[in-house]
Amino acid sequence: MRTWIGLPWVVLAALGWTAGCGSSAASDSGGPGNKPDTEPPWLHGDPDNVFATTEEGSAKSLGSGGAAGSGPGSFGGAGGAQAADPLGTLCPGYSTGAYSHTLTASAVDPGNLAAATRAREVLLRGETPVPGFVRPADFVNYFGWAPPANVADGQLGGSLELRPRKVAGVEIPNQFELYVGVVAGKVSRPPVALTVVIDSSQSTEALARTKATLEALASALKSGDHVTLMSADPSVPLLETKEPAAELAQLASQLTLGSGGTVGARLPAAYDRAKSYPPGSWNRVVVIGDGEESVDEVDYSRIESEAANASIFLTVLGVSGQGGYGDAGLHRLARQGRGRYLYMDSVSEPAAVFAARFDEVFGLARDKVRIRVDLPSYMHAIDPEPVGGNGAPRDKYLAPGEWAHFVFHVTVCSGEAIHDGTTGPEPLTATVTSTLADGTTAAPELKLGALPVKKYLALTAHPGLDKLAAIRSFVDALKYPEATRFAEAKAQLSANASPGPELLALLAKHPGFPKD
């Protein structure tokens, strides 16, 4: 069976959001996937047509894994071997070798926030956000974030939740939402080296936010950190400080940008400067601007090479206001440079975000973060048709304090199997693998769950799924501003303690929101 998985879209698609691109996940046997000619009569279709992906996922059929096989408990066969069917009486026609009982996915840029704060700015002006610029993952990252609790420094933590799946408030028999949340603990922060390239074509409003951003950086930096300020205009001398905590705010007040040049043309000099900093630091090139006219002439191959080979990531801090804003170009810069993408929607936002999440924006705790979910033999992923397109796999990372959210839709061949004496005790387990910050040294695995399905279903608290469902309703209303979407969002947000009230207050500013 083919399974279409990935992040951010595995989070969003599994909640009912679809993307315009996807890629096939081939089986480990090397064929086009082990999908049977005839589906068992108990297999439910997926009415939402979800599980689009922008990353390459893989689905390993039980008994057809590598040399050690794959699958939960004693039912995993040796490499290529066909596992026995323990469910013949409960699920006639069920073949354990034909369905995916192992789900794998990689974390995909969980740190981008820009679309959420850009939409907030537009709503607070009483205007309608452009639906195409509403990237659901950014809203999950921004409004779904919480400080990691009970996670040791340098370690990973997480949670696993399972509950019956509902569509339009109606429970779908034998279908479930499976949530895995992973968070990185704090790390000892090394020196920070920032080479900041500032767009020279900013409006007065954007310039005020740029200065506020530099002042907020000054408050967050420490002795021993380094900052170089460069205007996109090459005629403006660069400014360097080795004690930015004391000097950067003063430099910001005296900032001169000129009027010529482009960010794209200035980036090679920025990377040359960044490479002069000593190794071992969080070395970042930072672009501050509106992306409207000055991110052309970009050498994307160098951006990718410096990120991959020298660990110099490119972080984008968007600033604008009521003027034009080139979201697509700035988003691409951050994505290709393995950095984070934020938007400062007010002069107060930089101080707020850097006070709470500085290490998340600029740091790295674990690289190549991946999860594997081992399902009981009677459970597997729902497999709709792909949306289409393709995407190349990329290694992703988690910064200190950063969350990655994974949601899957799964089904069981029979509800009786959950309580059966033979199949019921089989565990549902998630395993998180990663490397240390160097990208090569394997880190200890994190195991989540390992309880029978009925134990998870007995739990009444689902904080991860509840929060994501509330955010989903808000995003759906922005993307499809219709009366029914607004009503559903109002109900969901009213029942959610956090971030429900904040999002409901924002949604009420939407011109299409029904007035009581």
C-alpha cells in the first residue's frame, strides 16, 4: 500500500488540509507499492482526500522491511518474508503483508512563522488576508507553540495521542486521528555570529520595524556574540560590533541604508564575511526587508551550498506595513538557506519573539529529525489518491524549544481487534531518530507510547489534537471565508482555552465575519 506522508503537510493534510504537490512513497521491496487488487470490505475511503506531501515519505509493509524486517511485536518478518495473518477470523480477506503498518516522516521546517503574523496584521486593519498566502504550517508553528515542559536539556521530548476521527462532527467508524508531537530541549548556547543584510528600498514604516528588530536583537545577544550590518547598497560602509549587546541598539539608531543595490547582489559579500567567523558558532546570514524589489539576482546554489557544507543558514526577517511585500521571494530564500522565516507585523513584535524564541529562530539542537510509527497488525494508514507533483527529500532540524507536529489518519480492520485477547495487547509506538547538531553523530532514540490502542482511547485529554483542530478551523475560515467556515471556527475557538480567545478576536476583525 502507498502512504503519502510529510511535514508540514502531514500535519495539515491529515487534519483536512491538502497541498498542491506530493510525491509517491515506494515500498521497501522496490516495486510501485504493495497494494492488493481488491480492497478488503472493511477498508473505508478517505472523504477528505488527504495526505499530500512535499517531502518523500515511505511506507513499509509488514514483513517486507530490510534485513531485520519491520512490524510490531512478533508479526514482523525477516527481510522480504511474508508475515502470518493473525486476524483471519476478525478480518476476512485481510493480508498483513499488503498494508502499511509502519509510517515514517521527516520534520519539515517547523520554525516558519511569517504567514501567521502577516495575516494578523491584515486582520487588525480590518482587511481580508489573501488566501493563497495563508500557509497553515506557519499558524501551527506560531499559535501552537508552547515552552517545552519536563524535557531535559539537550534531549528530545514528546507525546502520542489517539482519538476517533470525526468529519463535520460525525464520528467515522474504525477511523482515528494519530498525533505525535516532538520537541527539542534547551542546549548550551554557543556564540552567535550574525551577518545582517538590510534592504535599502524600505518604506518609512518598514524602516521603523527594521530598527526595532535590531534593538530587539541587541537585547537578546550576549557578550562574545558578533554582528555585522550591511546595507544592500554597496556604497554604504558596513558596521561591525563584537559586543552587540552593548552597541547594536546605538548602531540601529544611526542606521543609514542608501538607496541602491539589491539584497541578492549583496549576499555573496555577506557569505564571505560570515565565513570569517570562527567555527562552532550559530553562524547566520540574516536578511531584513520587504522582498518587493530587491531579492532578484540571487545565487541560490551558493545559499544551499553554504547551508549544507558550512552550516551558515539564511534567516529572513520580513518587514513592511501597508506597502508592497514580496512573500514568495523571501520564503524561498529561507527555505533554500535552511533558515527560519519570520514577519514583524509591528514595532513590538521583534522584542516579543526574540525574548521568547531567540534560540528557536537562530539555533540548532537536533538535525535530520525523523519519526517512525509502528502500528498494531490490525491498524494501517488510510491511503487516498495522491494530489500530484513531487518534492525532493531534505534533511530538517529542530532548534532548541522547537516543536514538530505529526498527524496521521489510521484505520483498523475491525473494532473488535482493539479488545481481542490476542491482537489487543499489541503496542502502538513512535520512535524519533535524529543526529546531534553536527549532522553526523547519531543521537539516542526517543520512544513514545508503547501502549495498547485501547489504553490511548481511554484517555480523555488530547491537548495536541485539540490545539491543532482549533488552529485548523481558524485557517480554514481565512482560506475559505464562508458563513459555515466562520461558524465552525467560532465554535471550535470558543471551546479552546489557548489559543482560542486570541484567534477568535482576530477572526472577528475579518470583513466577512458574521456580526451578531
